[in-house]
Amino acid sequence: MATDILVPTLGESVSEATIGRWFKKPGDAVAADEPLVELETDKVTLEVNAPAAGELGEILVKDGETVEPGALLGSIVEASGDAKAAAPKKAEAPAAETKQAETAPAKESSAGYGNHGDGAPAQSRDSGDHGPAVGKIARESGIDPATLNGSGKDGRVTKGDMLEAKAKGPSAPTPAPARDAKPAAPRAPSKPDDAAREERVRMTKLRQTIARRLKDAQDTAAMLTTFNDVDMSAVMAMRSQYKDIFEKKHGTKLGFMGFFTKAVIGALKDVPAVNAEIDGQDLVYKNYYHIGIAVGTDKGLVVPVVRDADDLSIAGIEKKIAGFGKKARDGKLSIEEMQGGTFTITNGGIYGSLMSTPILNAPQSGILGMHRIEERPVVRNGKIEARPMMYLALSYDHRIVDGKEAVTFLVRVKEALEDPARLVLDL
């Protein structure tokens, strides 16, 4: 008896995933709950575990192909190695995938570094054996996939190609290239001696989405950045004085992010436009504070969200951020942990950045950029002193936030950090 291996529910607004790699080959022994295959979505990388013990049967979806929630990936058969046990499932796979294609909801794009959507459509199998979604649209619209120039892997026609052709109407089909024609080069070819030293690697789902979302944010929002600097002397002195006691009591290190998060929340309460977003012709003001903390990983930037951060102490915020950092490095962040942010903080200073203009995490209207701390000469009471200074950058959507509001927001953050007692007294 065989047990199906299915694509799990991927989360809100995530309607497809790409097969990253299979950890096993057909015929390999498999233990229950052992990781079998890695899926890449536009938000996270997740593993699908074996639903039962036995032996991996036939793999129905190969590396690089796109699948939807509920799609059949393969099966687990009895450890005897009898291939006949897996054969019925192979016949059932197209029907199962067709049913999924008919019931899958339409994709919707989500926003932000960590709250991404992706317009990459499901791929077909090859030019003569299209996927179920392509076949379904072809039957409904009468469009022959063979007449289209596929944008998928190896020139395959995707669901997106079919939908685009359907929108254009039957009078404007995209001509298919000749069977022996090479696909159009996306860039000018390199010189032969240069090409031999180049390496072409396909972008991951996450990196594709980051690229698309960042460009969308620039094209959609009226983005502007304003700057200020903050004297970090008081925060650094407090951190130095209490870091050992703090770590001993709370089991986590006292960093700067807890102070910044609290300072940002106070500023958001004073300037609610920075915590709002545009929805059609409406402004939606968020009376809650879900703060996204940008975290760099080897696969790209992700933004886990500290929900209701205003209800947490500095210790609670530091614990949350430390936990998210570990999960991000291990690739264990869930989609739910990266959704719903109302404002984002990003810290380029950990990489040595002195100043930058962060890009909005759409549809949010503001993002605060932190930078490295360095001693600079400043004037205090008529005297030049060396102080640990940090540049702050607030990028904001000028459609929602006026310049006066943006400057006021940064001043509130600056005041709270230069006098941390304000954070304790809620001033």
C-alpha cells in the first residue's frame, strides 16, 4: 500500500512553491517524519516530511518545477521494494493535480521584504505535455499552448503565459519560436574569454521575489528619505551597566534593537501616518504595532514581525528578535511569522554601513534604517567633544506622510534614544 506525499498548505497569499531539491532517490529507505523534499516559496524555504515509513516510490515532480498546495509529489511504498505498489499512484497523479488546479484560489500578491508575493506561474512539463493548469485554460479558452512563446524553464508554457494570452484575446497570440530556435538572450552576450569565467545560477524564489518587490515599491510609492543623527552615549552607557544583569535574569543579550523598537513605537503613536497604508482611495490607520525586523540570511533578506510590540518589555522584544534571528539562519521561519507588519526597522550598521536610503516594505508607509556607530566630533555646551553617533534614515511614502510628519517622527526617535528614561516613563 502506498502513501501519498502532498504539498502542505503554504500560508496566506502563497499559492505555489518551487521544488528546491529532493533529499532521497526512488528506492531509498525512508523513516516516518524524515525530511524528503525542500520547497521554496516567495517567503520561506520549508521541508516536507515523510508521512509514513517505507521506501520512496516514484517522484512525480522534479527539481525546479512549480507546485500548488495539495499537489501530489510522490509516494511512500512498502520497504519490500515492489514497484507495483507505486504504479497506481502514478496514474492517479494527473487527476489529483487537475482537481487541485480547479480548486486552487487565484493568486494574490503580498508585500514587503518578508511578506512577499510572486507572480511566477506554474510551469508545464514540456512542450508536448503541459501541466494541468495550462491544459485547463487551453480547454476553456481554445488557445493552443503550442502557439505561445513560453516563459518557463526550457521555454515551457506556463499558466501565466496562458492567462496573458487569454487577456489579449485570440486575435493576438504570441508566436512560438521555431523548434530549433534559441530563446532570446536576456542580456548582451559576453566576450568568449569572459563567458568562460562566468557562472550562471538561477535565482531562488526568494531572491526573485525580493527583486520584484523592491522594484515595485520604487515604482508604486512616492518614496522619500529624511535623515537625522543620534548620540548613542546614553544607550551605550545603560547597556554597558546592565548587560550582564540583564542576560543573567532574562537569558538573552541586551542589544540595541530593543531600545530602537520602543523608540519607534513611541514615535508611531505620536505620528500615526507613518503606521498607516493606502488601500484604494482610503487611508488605513493601524492602531496596533507589529514591528518588522529585517534579518539578513545567506538566501536573502527576510522580515519577521514582532507582533504587538507595544505590549512587550525591552527584554520581551530582545527575546523575540533573538529567536527570529536563529530561525532565520536555520531557515525555520514560518510564513505567519513574516506577515502583517505595520513598520520595519533595518540595521545596515551590523555590516558597516554609515548611511543608506532603505526601500519601503510595501504596503507599509515607513522604514527606519539604522547604521554603524562611530565617534565623531560634535559641539556640546560650546565645546567640541567626541561622541558615539549614528545616522538614522527614515524612508517614507510621501503620498501618506508629509515632510513635517517624517521629520517629527525622526526627532521623537532621537529624543527617546538620547534620553532612554523616556522609554521607561512612556514620554
